[in-house]
Amino acid sequence: MSFMLSNPHALVQLLKNAKNIPQQATELMKGKVACWKLSRPFHEHRRNLEWNESAAYTVRISVERAVNDCMRYRDSHASWDGPQIFSITERDNNILQEIRMATIAANQSNITRTQAYLECYKAYPELHWALLAHMVSRNGGWNMSDLKGGLMSDLMERSLKDNLYRMLERCNALIFQDAYPQLQLYMYSKQYGCSLFHLLPHFHVSTFMNAFWNSFWLERNSALLAVGLIINEQHYIEGRVVRQSFFQKNIFKNMTYQINHLAHVNQILFPLSKMIPSPMNERHVPSPSPGIVGLVLENFLNIEERINLGKSLYGLLFGYTDVLNQVTAYAQDTIHHGSRSEYWPELFTPDKETAVNSSIESSQLLDHEWLSVGQRIYSPTLEEVWFDMPYDPIPRYDWLKDKNVIQYISKPRRPFLIEISHNHRAALQKTALAHDIVRSLN
């Protein structure tokens, strides 16, 4: 308070920023109405998610048996690290080596991982999860670049930004190093015309996934496999990242993180291709406001919420024809570098020299539907602001310990309110308001 009294300019600017708060609330309500109106056209062309309940029931039984085997093993041994690995043929050994080398090469950065997921989906479109992972990985890259972008850079100390990047990168890398060999094993199985999923234990894949891949090989249940991979990936990072003492202490219990997390919810965005007419743009007139569908993750620390969000994202992506077509076109036509200018160039720029750099960015966002030429928010590419980070050794253990996991093996639901462009802009405005207040005080 003494600082503001001795600095009248900061006090005046702070009061100006406070005047924006009611308008922020108004914009939020407008966003909810717009979400309803712009989501409705997508509902006209729904896709069948092709869930096979009989196959799902069989998988649940297999998972329950695996948990029982684990419990019996623990009763007689000190620990359970997964199924016993038996000797393999020379051909199998060569496949293992090729997959390990390919995984290391593709696991260098968020950029390489994101592209690798897309290549898997393009080669085998029945691998629905690969496209979902590609889009979620794009979001991971945008979140990483945000830490040094025009709005977030002033909101937290450097050590917290470094730790957040380390956490995001570790999640991204761990999921890839577990899931990519599984996708590769399917691709090799197709190539050789026989199942190679007996090799899963060699990549320390949880026994949870065995039944899903065996079922998929026989019946090609894309939705069921995607659900299995969603459940698996979230349990995989739960103990290795979310509950890890370093991240608990240095991020989740950090007051600055908690304040910013409350002010800026985590939105998972699926941009729509501008090359394909969108139901929200029936006149086919180009608009600076892009079509964006997506959902919000309120609490990253809650594994049940993360799993349910993943299933809802699957329902969003594969449950609506227009969404699938336009997101696929966007993914194939837009090279991923981690800058938000990749989906909203009228609002973001990767060029720091020409970006807005002021303490009134929230006012500018409120006063204009989009920013004028030369007035863009700085959103750098990943290569520009972060370097590839080698991560710590990965703990090797099978997370499958509890039968309660079976409850998540259910048909994904198609979410109803999906168009998120206005809500995304409202979240940016909230972040900009916090940015302006910090800049005013400093």
C-alpha cells in the first residue's frame, strides 16, 4: 500500500484495471451464450462412437483377473513389477531394438512427439488415440511457450516457470515413452500379420493394457482401445509426476501457482481448419476469430477428472463429423512449433519485436474483437524460448494395483457445449488483467 501511495501513477493504473472487472464478467456471460449458439450446428452431424459393450465386459474381466494375480503375487513376494518376461526370437529382438531406437529419436521434444503421434494416425486411422494424443500434445506445447509469452511472463518467478516447464515436459515425455512403443507394436503386428503384443512387458507397459490390445487386434475396437490408453496414461503419470514430492513441493503447493491456477483454468483446445467451411460460418466469409472446440480441466490433481476429461475429449473429437474432419485438416495443414499464432494469428505473434508490450493489454482485448495489425500478443515458438531437457530416470513399476480402475472402462460421452473460442478469449482477458495489474505495481 505504501508503494502505491508513493507512486500515484501505479495507483491510477490499478484503478483503471479494476474498472475492467465488471466488463470481464459481462464478456464471460456473452461467451457462455455464444458457446451454446455455436455448438448447436455441430450436433446435426453426429458420429457413432461404435462402442462394443461385449468386448468391454471381457476386458473388465481380464483386468480384474490381472489385479487378482498381482494381489496373490504380493502375498508371497516382496514386490510386483509386472508379468514375467520370457525368452524371445531373433525377429522379436530386432523389432524391440527398432522400436526402442525410434522411441528415443521421436522423444526428443514436444515438437517431435507431436509429429510422431500424427504419423501413427495417418498410417493407421483406426488408432484413434494417436490423433487425440497429437492434439493434446499440441496443447502441451502451447502451455509451455505461454510460460515465456507476453501475458504469463510477468505473473511468476523464473524458478516456478522453470519447474512448470519441467513438469509439463516430463508428463509429455513419460506418456510418449510408454504409449509410443505400444502404437509401434501394433504397426509391426500389421506388417507381419500376427500379434506381437506378447512383447509389451519388454517396454514395461502395465498389464492393464494387455487385454485392450488383444481385444483390439481381434475386433478393432477403436473407442475401447482409446479409453484403455487414456486410463493408462493418467495412472502412469500419477505416481511419477503428480504425486512426486518435487512437483508437489515446488509447484502444486506454491502460492503463486495456486493463485494463477484459480484465475486461469486449463483449456484443451482443438482448432478447426480455416480451409473447410464451418457450420458456424455458413456464409464462408473468413473471420479473424477462429473456430475452436474444446473442454476445460478444472483440477489437474484429480486423476478421476483427468480420465473423464480424456474420455470427453475423445467423444468430442470422434463424436462429431465436422469436428473430426476439420481438426484432422488443421493437424495435417498446420506445422506445430508451439506458438498460439498457429491457430489465431490475428491475436498472437511469435515475433517479439512487433508484439504488444504494455500495461494495458487487458483493456485492448476488451475494446477490440481482435487486435489491429502490429498489435499482437507475444506467443513464442518452443525452440525459441526452451531447450530440450533430459528428464530424470523413470521409476519402473506396474501401476495396476486396484480393481476400482475398472469403473472407468465405459463408453465415452459426446459433450454438448463444445465451441470454446469466446471462452478462450475470456480466459485470455483474465490473464491479461492479472498481467496488467502486476505491470502497474512494478
